[in-house]
Amino acid sequence: MSNFPPQNLTVATTGASGSLFLRHFLLAVERDSRVKAVNFIASDSALRVMSEELGLTGRSNLVSQILGAGIKKTSRKIQQQANADIGANIASGSYPADAMVVIPCSMGTLARIANGVASALIERAADVCLKEKRSLVLCVRETPLNKIHIRNMYRAADAGATVFPLIPTFYNRPAGLDVMAREFCNRVLAHIGLPQPNAYRWKG
């Protein structure tokens, strides 16, 4: 990992439950002045999950819908990419993406990344991160885990990814779901070199 905070991020979301975590992650990077550009990809399954969990409708103005009331204007920083567009900028190692976070990461997406099946942009962008030795964080979400899931997590980690299960903390006594999701995102952001000033820190 670079000693400098990442300026160019790729953020993907897939068909696992946990869209609230995605919302808080995008809100954080939208507000963080150290982040200059974000390429955002949502799978078709993610759109279905977001419609159920966040009440979103359709693909139009998706980023604005996800950010919700937290941002009053259209984001100039976060650019949506089509998952079917394997010719997008982030599909090439020559594009200077600093890090990629998949939040939430479904077991199907994990399996394709772990086994090098890059037929869509999410998996291709992740494959690029691995081959270029850039930070790739997979916020996996499933329970219980079968042996296939565990083997795929090992394969992804062995290839260079960070497996960062979508497990919130409780020792900070979160007052609600939004606090819980925000603090999890703070941990992920700190891991890729973007510590947040409002993050909870255990003092012992």
C-alpha cells in the first residue's frame, strides 16, 4: 500500500444485503477532500437489493439516490460505470486507480474474483487490482459459510485481496443502524489509508 492516501477509488456493490453500508461509504468518500475521483459500479443484483433496502428505483441518478439527503447536489466526484462495460477505464491496468472496495461483496462475486472469472466490469476491475498489486478490499457478507465460501476467501486473500467481512462493532455502543454502518465504513477507510476524523477509537 502507498504511504499516501488514495485519491482515485473504485467502489463496487453487489447482490448481498447491506446497502446501508454502501450508502455510508459513498457519503464518506464524497465528503473526503483527499479523494479526487470515484468510479462506482453496481451489479444487476445490487440494484434489486438496493430497491428493497433503500427504496431506490431504477438506474437513473443512482448515485444521488444512494447518497440521499446527505448530499444536496449531484456528485461530480462519483462517476457511475456500467457493469457490462468491460472497456471502461478501470478495466485497464494503465488507469491509475489506487484502491478498490466491494461493499457488500456477495459470495458469487467473491467466487468469480477468487477464480479469475472476469466477464463483467466489477470482477475485471478487481482482477486488475490484484495483478497490479493494488489494494482490493472485499466486504463479504453471508452466513453461515460453507466450505466453498471459505476456500474462495482463502484464494482471494492468497492472491492479495483483503477479506473484510461485513461485521459491525458493538463495543462503541452504536445508537442505531446508521452509526453502526458508519463506523464499519470508517474501519474500511482507515485500512486503505483514509482514516476519518470522526471515527470511534477504543481507548481501553
